[in-house]
Amino acid sequence: MTTPDAQSRPVRATADAAPAVRTGARVADFEALLQPLLERAYGMAYSLTHSRADAEDLVQEAALLAFRAFEQFEPGTNFKAWYYKILTNCFYASHRKQKRQGEQIDLDGVPGLYLYARTAEVGLHAQTDDPAAALLGRLDAEQIVAALDLLPEEYRVACSLYFVQDFAYEDIAQTLSIPLGTVRSRIHRGRKMLQKSLWKIAEEQGIVRQLSEPPASA
Amino acid sequence: MNLPDRFTCEEMFRKVDDYLDRRLSVEEMRLVEAHLETCARCTHEYRFEATVIAQVRDKLHRLDVPADFAARLHARLSKAAGGS
């Protein structure tokens, strides 16, 4: 559409419009890659922070950083790993400012098959063919996150990538820039610590007591 | 690496984490599965560990995302793009 003014002025409207169009396309391109990851990204962030407000901030902060660096991202390469590298770096940067308070789980007194042994001790194996499902079925997502929150940071990050993102060891190694052997160690030890913290949560919430009570007779 | 003909329960205990994550060689996987076919206790333990991992993963996949989360992110990205 031309206006009388436009007829006499140099053609700058198109040049001025082009950057806005390019910007909009750049946002669209970026969001097309990010959108499929958002739900799990939020889950990952919540697993790391145990705060819904902090989780949203973390995902947004990482997305903004990634967007600003989008021109450095090579199309066709692993956007998911690239984004989660940024997200975990954001988490480490923000968490270094906060001193860790409260109890943390360690591996002292955590033999292999910890939950298996604990559930057997309270008689759960005699009650059901699937004692793991019987215990885990009583825990909701919030309680799982609370259990993860008790892990030391490096194990919590590795386990969050493992459980929430279903990352293979190689993806975790790439995301965290650590050797494959270190990933394996953190996942194995992290899973053991998580079993201890899950049992702790289950005990504190009265779930263990409920499970060890004999079923009511008909 | 020289592997035995069969895994003992003690060897199974050491291998179960790597088996759960499919980090064993083809031959080691075969030895684990051969042992599980004949050992009820190790099978019970393995299934317990596998269920814990699967259930933790399933519950964490079902965390509720706040309403309008994507819309708020879009607004921030658009604002950032407009300022660049």
C-alpha cells in the first residue's frame, strides 16, 4: 500500500521492516527447537531447585542465554544437549551464590540393594509380589523431588539428567563436560543415595509405617 | 577380559547397575541373562531395582508444568529479540 508520502520518499520502509521480520523468524526458529523440550526442561529445573519459582526462572534464564547465543549454534547438531549444557551451567552459577543448608544424604551405611533390604525388613516382600511398586506407588512426584533434593549437588545434577531427560551416559558426559567414568560413578552412587533418601522421605511421611501394618482382615 | 562360564550371585550383584543401564558387553549381558533364568533371588532383586528406576523416572516425567509457562517464556524471548 503506498501513501502520498511514500511516493516521494526514498524506499526505506522495506529495509526498516526487514530486521523485524528477521527477528521474528529468529525467535520462531529458536522456539521451534526449544518448545519440544520445555516440559522436561521444567521438570529438570524443578528436580534441581525444588522450587517452582526458581525452576521457571532457571528455564527462562537458560532460554534467554541460549537465544542470545543462537547464532553460535550449528543447525543440525544436538540442540537438546546444547540447551541443557546452558541450563546446568546457569544452575551451577546461581547455586554457588547460595550456601547449601540442611541435611544431605551420603553413602555411609548405604549397602547395595538398600531399598530391597529395607522393604524386606518391614515385611513388604511377604505382602506383595512387587514390593518396589508398592513402595514407589505411595510416593508422588513432589516426594521424589524432595528425595533428590537431599543428594549432594553433583549427584543431583547427574541423576536429574538421567531420570528426567533419559540421557545416556554419553549425553550426560557431554552436557556436564566430565569423563564417561565420572558419569557412571555419579549415576551408580547417586542412585544408591536416592534409595536412602526415598526411604527417609517414606519414613518421615508415615508411608513405611502404613506399609508395615498388616492388611485389615475382611 | 576373560569371562567365566557362568556368573555367581556375587558377580551378579556387582554387575546389576551396569546391566540396568545396558553398559555391559554382549557376552556379559548374555551371562547376566543366563543367571537370571535360573536364579529366583537375583531375578527378584533385579526386578526390584528396575522397578525403582522406572517408577522414579515415570513420576518425574509427570511433574505439572505451570499454566502459561510457554506463553511467559515466549513473551520474554520476544522482548529480548526486540531489544537486540
